[in-house]
Amino acid sequence: MSVSGPPDFRVAIVGAGPLGLAVAAHLRDAGVAAFICGHPMEFWRKQMPRGMLLRSPIRASSIASPRRELSLARWSAEEAREIGSELPLEDFITYGEWVRRQAAPDLDLRTVTSIAAIGGGFALQLEDGNEVRATQVVAAAGIGRFASIPPQLRGLPPELVSHTSHHADLGRFAGSSVAVVGSGQSALESVALLNEAGAEVELVFRAERIVWLDKQPAWRLPNMQAPTGVGGPRSSWLVASPDLFRKLPAGAQPSIAYRTIRPAGAVWLRSRVAGARFTAATTIRAAGPRDGRLRLELSDGSERLVDHLLLATGYEIDVRKYGFLAPDLLDRVELIEGYPVLGPGLESSLPGLYFVGAPAALSFGPTMRFVTGSLYAAPAVARQVVARPQPRVAWAF
């Protein structure tokens, strides 16, 4: 498909979460006026439960900006907001809005319904029917559409089974019996919030035990864990350099990534889950409605009857689920199990189309799944857009 006339913008950014805002900040600094659209911090606002705390350390939770001028520390100072050892979700959303006002003051709140390749660029259809054309596009649309639902639990009524990303307030389950599936931060924090809301909670998980991530003494941190906070003392330094991760043998990357982001919970949740029932080394074989409740068959042969089943089962990345990438465009993007294969600057096999955030994790490692990954991704994309050389090795801090 081809059209006449120049594009409206050099770059369009789809998504206004931490990664989209970070890319906008770096492009603005490079003199590129990008079109950025979407609802600011939408996933954090609508698909994460109120009352949660960020597991990532404070030092790894700033949204990237060219000279760190939009850091959490700067926000805290300018807005007279005190930052403790853990960051509440509500404070992070407020911080993100502060970043948006400076990095993307011209943010367009319309959403994109379709992106098609046109000649040497792209045409973006917006929700109101209008079209925006850009030479290059950065997909920063997050993980909201990638919720992982185990096959045996699909198709069940949403009032009985839901994913953690379907809730902004777990207080609605006060007085109910809720089974939570998973053993990572999302599962454990959901148990804590449900506990505090007055629900009767059981955590069901396949692992033999819960892995708790204790805090290292402050004097040991510089020598032990990379500032990204992603991974253990050894693996964190490897995945903190996405360029190095990309050069690892393909056979080694998955195991390193898994060890880095294996299911685990912050130790400060431990006291908050006291009183909940924990059932280890167990999975849910089948589930079905019974008299307005949900009957669960567990792999240990036991059964449960609960009011709701909450799935903290993570996310399965597949950019085809975004829905706004046209089929003929997707045909030109090399994918591996739903992940785009990315080259320098996080550019896909379709020139001019970039992916940031979790979709970049296959090519650049697990740090891309976290806010701290913006410290690498945003400047890398900006350099590629303006055709500046990428550094030989770049770190995500």
C-alpha cells in the first residue's frame, strides 16, 4: 500500500506507560517531535490492585530521561513527596503523571485501532476514525492484553475466575473465599491484600516452597546485585547489559532469563500473608460452577469449593494479541513464539517498527520487562531513530 504526501510525524509512539514516556523524553531531547497517544499509566491504574507496593527497589524504579532529570528523586524533591523503602502503586502513578506532563505534554488521549505499513512508513487509525501517518512507529503498549490463563480454566464465568490484571481493587472480595494460583510477587501480594480485606484465602502453587527475596545489607549491594534490581547477585550483572545478553548463545538465554525472574516474593510480604492457607506442590486439574460457587479439583486428589479463583499466572507475550497491528504488517515481522526478533535499537525485522517493554525480552533479556529497562531501551531507540551509532555495550542503569 502506498500513499502520496509527506508523513505527519517522524515517529509515532503507541502507549503512554513508563516505556512510552521514556522514549518520548529521549526523542524530544534529540530534537524529534513525536506523536504519542494512549491513556497515561493506564495499566498501572486499571490493571494493578490499589494498595500494592512495587517490588523493584527505589533505585531501579525511575522512568528513564536523558540526564535523569525525571527521576523519582527529582519528583520527590519538587513535589515534596517523601519516598520510603518501598514505593506504593499510587505514588508511582502520580510520579508517572508528573513525567508525562514534562516528557509528553502534547499526549493524544485517543487509542490506536490499527497500524498498517504504507510505502516507506506507517498509517495509524485512531479510535475516532482519523488517521496519523509516521515514518517510524514505537510500540510501547505494555502487557495488559497478554494475561496467561491455563487451558483448563478458560471459558469459565468471569465472576468466578479472573486474572490479577482484571482488578484494580481486591476489596470487592471482602468476606469471600478466594483461591489464588501462583507463587510470585503478584500472587503473594494478592494474598496479602485479600487477607487485609477480610477474605478467606488459600494460595495454591506448583513449587515445593515459596522463595522469599530478602533485602541485602546496604553495604553489600554495590558488590552483590546490579542497580537494576533484576536477578540475583551474579545473574543481575549479566542481564543488566542487554547488549551482552543479546550476544549470548541462544541456547543459554532462556535458562538465564528464567533464573533471573523465577517466581518469588519480597520478604516484606511475609507477615502480611500470615493466616492464609498455603498448598504447595499442587495444581488445579479442573474447575466448574456449582450452586453459584466454583468447585476445584486439585492434583493431590482433594477438592475445594470457593467463591472465586484468582489467577496470578503471569503473562504470555504475543504481539499479535495487541490487535492493532495489521495482518500484512505482522507478516513482515519475524516472531518467535509471539516475541518479535529485534536488532540494534530494538528495531524489528520490519524497518521503522520498534518494540519496547516485555516484547523486547526475548532479544534483549528480562530487564526489558521492568521499568528499569527503560534506561536502556529509550536511548537505544532514540539513537536508532536519528541514526546515531549504538555504543558497543550499554547497561540498563
